[in-house]
Amino acid sequence: MAKNIAVIGDGESIKGFSAVGLDIFPCDDPAEAAKLLRRIADSDNYAVIYLTELVYNSAEKERGRYEDRMTPAIIPIPGVTGNSQTGRRRLSGFVEKAVGSDIIFNN
């Protein structure tokens, strides 16, 4: 069964993703976005779920439920309010865990 890609965040930040075929779920309330994440992730219809950084940071408890699973991959993306470097810190942590040192972002 083919799986889709979802994007959750404020409407202004995610509206363009529908133009490239992603399923968008606009939500301006971080508490509601966490519930929405759980509903979408548990549906087993999505292989990847992008969250704006605001939603990603506010839904830590819900994200934790899916960390050890192969799918869905939950990935932070910047919103229209700017980039808080959440995605970069996350990637840096993965690299350091895998090779013992941050070889990508180490200045």
C-alpha cells in the first residue's frame, strides 16, 4: 500500500505544500496540532509527517510515541515566522550518534 506525506502547521506556512501533492493539515493551536499528529500518525496512511518547528517543539510528548518506529518519519520544517534551527540540531544529533562526532555542522 502506498503511503502519503502530511504537513501540519499554521495555514500560512503550509499552504504551498498542497501544490506539490502533499496532504496539508492547517492548525494554529499547538495543543490541537499535537492531537492531530497522533490521529494522522496512528492512521498508518503516512510515511512522512512534516511539522512546522512551532508544532514540532510543542508536540514533544506526542512525537515521542513514534521515535522508535520506522514510519512515520516526523520531520521539522521552518514556518513563516522563521527558522529556529530545530531541524539542524536534530540532524546534528543523529550524525553524532551514528559516527561519534558531528562531522557535518562542526565548525
